[in-house]
Amino acid sequence: MATNTAQAVLSPSEASASGRLLRIAICGRHLDDLRQRLQRFPMVLVDSDPDLVISYGGDGALLGAERDWPGIPKCPIRDVRRNPKCSLHGEDQVLDMLFEGRLRRSLLARLLAEGPGGAQLSAINDVIVSKGSISSAVRTRIRLDDEVFQAQNVGDGLVVATPFGSTGYFQSITRGCFRVGIGLAFNNPMNWLDYVVVHEDTVISVEILRGPALFLADNNPARFNLKDGDRLTVRRAEEPTLAYGIDVFRCRDCYRLRENGV
Ligand SMILES: [Zn+2]
């Protein structure tokens, strides 16, 4: 997750100051709860051209919001029914912070994955190349900016992650995460290399030497098959996605209240 600030088209605090209603789209679960809490703010709920999308739920809700509204500013809020909150982060408190301009802004890097035949997916967490057959390893050749990085990787596949997504599947594989760049984690590789983190402008190419394999992105249900000789490229998108309150969304005090499945 980057910590730079960026200009939104219309920020919640600017909307409040100007008297213009903020156009908000919402998605997730228990949305009636959120609608009720939003009633006291200068906003209108819309299904098109939102200034802001509030995802209400967990990480999956945020990923779904980005899939449905790519590049539109996001504010992820965990629903209180499933996610107890620390004393600083009750939902009304967080919504006050949002409309008063007190929620920290972050820029979420996006990855674009392009496969054969025009297959395209984007991700704010990760792009995954997986073996297509549960009984067979996948053999890949990895290039970084057209330079061969691994002539042959044999394993269950790999994960290409953003800093934001590096606390997910990437971390499960590597036991670590990163703050800048793009990370590649190799899933059960036969050689010694578990992962590498490269510059954010690196173009990553994955050639399938022996499949079958498939690629997917975030929690998008779409799957694309990759056969022998196919290439997948992954690069950073030009425009990141502005997000409000990622630090609140990932607050350690809130996390401790739910980590035991509360
Ligand atoms: Zn908290």
C-alpha cells in the first residue's frame, strides 16, 4: 500500500464543504445497516457514475467493489455484524471521519494481466497462475522486462502481488510481505527460490512450458486457461485506485477482536 496522497474527483469533505451531494455506490452485505447510517450525510446513493464506492464487509467486498467499479475511489468499511470494532473505529465514527476529510488517503496499485486471445484481468491484490491439473506440476519460464529470470520453474504456480495484496496469498507462501514494488511468490517450487520483489515498473512474463495451467485475479470468478507455449504478462496499471481509511480497515486493535473467529 502506498501512502502518497492523491486528488479525488470529488472528495467527501469537499462535497460537504460545497453543499454538493456526494454520489455514493455501496456494495457488500447487510447494506440496509449502511444505508441507515449514511442517511445523516450529504450524499445520494447511485448505481452509476459514483464519486465514491463504499464496500461493506471484508477484503472480498473491497475486491468486488474494485472489480465492479475499477479505478473509482473506495472506502472499505467492515460490517459490524461480523466484525467487532475497537473504541476508535465504530462505523459512525469512521463515516464522520470520511465526510470530515479525516480518513487517510492511500493509493492502491493495480495489476493488469493479459493472456492469449485478449484475455484480461485486473487486480489490486494479486494475479495467480495455478496448475490446471491437481496431479501435475506446472512448468513456467519467468521473464522480467524480457530478461529470463528463471529458465524453468517447476511447482504449483505463482502469485504476482501488489504491496496491498502481499498480506494475503503472497504472505501465506512466503511468511512475509512488502511495502513497495511487485512481488512474485512461487508456490511449492522445486528449486530454492520462494519469492522475489521487483521494481513496480517491471513487466513480468510467464510462459507456460508445460501445463495445463490457468490464471485468475483477486477473487474474480473468471478463469482463463493457459496451454503449452502461452504467455501471460503482468504489469502495473497507469492509474492506481484512491482508497480512504485503509489503515482503519486494517487496524490491529480491530483485528485482535475478530482473529479468533468472533
Ligand atoms: Zn480499530
